[in-house]
Amino acid sequence: MTKIIKILGTGCPKCQAMIGVVKDVVTENNIDATIEKVEDIMEIMKYNVMITPALVIDDVIAIKGRVPSKDEVLGLLN
Amino acid sequence: MFDWVQNSSDWLVYDVFNLSKGQHLTEALNFFIYDTAKILILLFIVIFFMGIVNSYFPIDKVKNYLSRHKLYGLEYLVASLFGVVTPFCSCSSVPLFIGFVRGGIPLGVTFSFLITSPLVNEVAIGLFVGLFGIKTTLIYVISGVLLGTISGVILQKLKLESFLTPWVKEILATAQKDQDAFIAEKQTLKQRLPIIWNEVLKILKGIIPYVLVGISIGGLMHGYIPEGFFEKYMDKDNLFAVPIATILAVPMYSNASGILPVVQVLVAKGIPLGTAIAFMMGVVGLSLPEAMLLKKVMSLKLIAIFFGLVTLCIIISGYLFNILL
């Protein structure tokens, strides 16, 4: 099943870094997933996130406020 | 405590590089090496320590605490103190603001947090200890916390809810005290440490270039500007110095890491410490990018009141320091 990954963030350097890490993990491991960048603050607030960036996998918040390592993202996606 | 750093620096400059004592370039280089090593060590210690504290007080826990506990007026101080241990990124200020409003936390208390969080952060503290010593750092931290507390109380008294943007007002109307139960991560310190460690390294990596540039500029100035140079222009009796320094500082969005080493040299060359602290508070605490982001949740008028009041408080603390120190 295709996983839906969302990255919530208003475009700060940390958010960009998170997108980079997630994209790398997905392509390097051939994971079936869509990556969506959510920059709209109203949309972000629906997830009740107070600190960005946040990583949302299939509508569940996995990480908030920090850039994860590749291994961590891979662990979350498997 | 840092004698060994100075000794190593002396050894490197005079013995290894074989430069002769007393020359401008040699002294500047020595200053650069000593300062860089000392500051990086202190930054590492402070960021690491704050990382551990923050790991046990994540932002959701802070919000729930403020939202559920009756603190009889102390909530402003508590919010301000939480602001110290929470790392701040101006890009998170909007989600943070909304989260607090949604949790039914009064606007003034939210402001206390929003003011102190950037003003007193782990990078600024680490740099302060390295550049100015413990005593000045304590004064900076305590006054930053008080500044956030007092500004929050005043902003609450002004009843500014009507200046929020419409969609925030809607959230305000449906704010609840007890919404989501926060599930605290039950991790041992051992499990937390790798994550904290990675964060520390990332923060350090991000600021090292700024610190190096700042110290280089400081090092050059240290070697070439004569002692007491600025006293002629900016002594304590010059009443305009503090407001001018503060107002100049607000639009500057420097990473504290770049500006602090330069300010330290300015102080060494005769600028009064109160004027310098006011300048740094303006640089670190208020920034235009943050104001632009806050437009999503506040009317321009509210942002102006918010920034105006904080600027005023910074100017007053600048005067106070110049009188007291």
C-alpha cells in the first residue's frame, strides 16, 4: 500500500532538511510512498502541531520539531 | 577554568607558529584561537544541557501545564521560564501561538513565552558565558525572563484579543482547557541521549560559521582599535545611546552567534555594557522575519504594539544596566 507522507512546515531551513532526508530515504530504498509538502498554516494546525517541521505518515504524527536521521525515517516507514 | 585553553593557544601561536609576542597580527590570532575554542566548548555544554532539559519539557507538555494549572498570576513568570528552555525558531512562532490560544492560555501568557523564548536561548547563553562571564550572563538571563514576564502582564491588561486575525478569533472562541491528552514519551535518559546528541551537533554545525566570522571580526577589532576608543562617543551620560542602539538592532536579524563576539569587543573598547545588552536584546529578541510571520495571526496594529512594548522594555533595561553595572 502506498504510504502517504506529509511534511508540515512553513519553509524554514529545518523543514527543507527534513524533506531532503525523507526524499533520500524513499528513493534509496524504493519505498512506495507519496511525499507532500504542507506549507499552509491552517492545514498545519489541523494536526495540532506546535513546533515545525513535523513528519506525518498516514495521518499519524511521527516526529515534531527536529530533523530525523535517515535510519530513523527508514524505521518509521517500515 | 579556561587557563588551559589560553595556555594551549599561547603554545600554538608562539611556539608552533613561531610568531613573536606583542605584534598586532600575533595577538589577534591568539585571541581568535583562544576565543573560538573557549566559546565552542561552552556552547557545547550549554546546548547539551538545555537539550536534556527540553527533552523532559517538550512544548506540548508546557502548553498543557499552562492550560490546566491555576497559577494565580505566576503563569506569566512560568511561561517566561518555559520560554528559556524551549529552543525557538521563528518559523514555529505561528503554530506555537495558535496551539497556546487553542489551549485556552491567555494572550498575555502566550506573549510572555513568545518574548522570552528567542531572547534567552541556549546559543545566546553559551555565547554570553564565553564572552562576558557568568555574572553578566545571569543578569542577561534574569532580565530577559523579567522582560518577558512584565511585557506579558502589560499586553494582557491591554485586552488585545480584538486585534487578532478573524480565523484566530474563531479558534479563541472554541478554546478548550482540556483537549488532547499528551502522552508523555516514557524514555530513559539513555534512550534520549542519542537524539539529544544529534540535535546538539546539528545546532553547533549551523552556528559555527557565524561564530567564526563574528570572532574573526572581533579579533581584528581587538587588535587594532585602541582601548577606550568608543568612550568618546558613547559614554554612559549619552542619553540617546541606548534607544539608538536598540532601534538599530530590531531590524537586524543576525544569528546571535555572529553579533555577540563583535559586541564583546565593543564593550572591551569602552561601550557601556547596558547599551550593549540593549543592542543584543534587540537583535536576538525581535526580528522582522518573525513580524512578517506573525501577520498570519495578528493585525499589524497588534504586532506594532507587541514590538513597540518589547522595544521600550529593552530600552528601559539598557538604562537600568548602565546605572547599576
